[in-house]
Amino acid sequence: MVVYLPDPNDPLHLAGCKCPKCGYQLKGATSSRCPECGDQFSIDEVRNAHSTEEHSGCIGTVIVLGVSGACVLASMMFLELYWGGAMAGLMLGLGIAVVLIAIAWKMMT
């Protein structure tokens, strides 16, 4: 059972949400006006944008895992061929590169 305890430091429950205009983190905001740029925003729209953003990250993760998994599978298939050692290494390296690029992208954003 999960018990929700409201955070007294975040009265509008906007942790993880960003201002639609300037991108300022809204955790702890006490009104529907951005403390950074002064733009008025709808609390429901900001929350919905945050939940949509979280789900788009899940889709990206599935795509990255699918591509890297396909590369690893292809590398195992190439190992069965007499010339497949080099191709297996290349495919395995490609799978690892896809994962590393995704990690670097996530760290930059």
C-alpha cells in the first residue's frame, strides 16, 4: 500500500514541472506565476506536460533497448558464420555505442 504524504515545501505539488516559457523548475511554487520570468501558467497544463514528458522518456528507453538488443542478437548470429567474428564485434560495438549515446543525450538534457 502506498501512502501519499504531501510535501509542505511544495504546496502546489509541482516537483519536476517546468515553466512553459522559461523552463524554470517550479518545485515549491506558491502561485500559478513563474517566480523566474513572471509568466502566468495553468497548474493542470504544467502537470500534464510533466507527465507527458516522463512517458516520452520511457518510449525512448524502449527504442534504445530494442536497437541495442537487435545489435547484440545480430552479433550472436554472425558468430555462427566463418567470417562472422569481425561482424559480430562490429554489431556488438554498435549496440554498446547506441546505449552510450543515449546515456550522453540524457545527461545533456
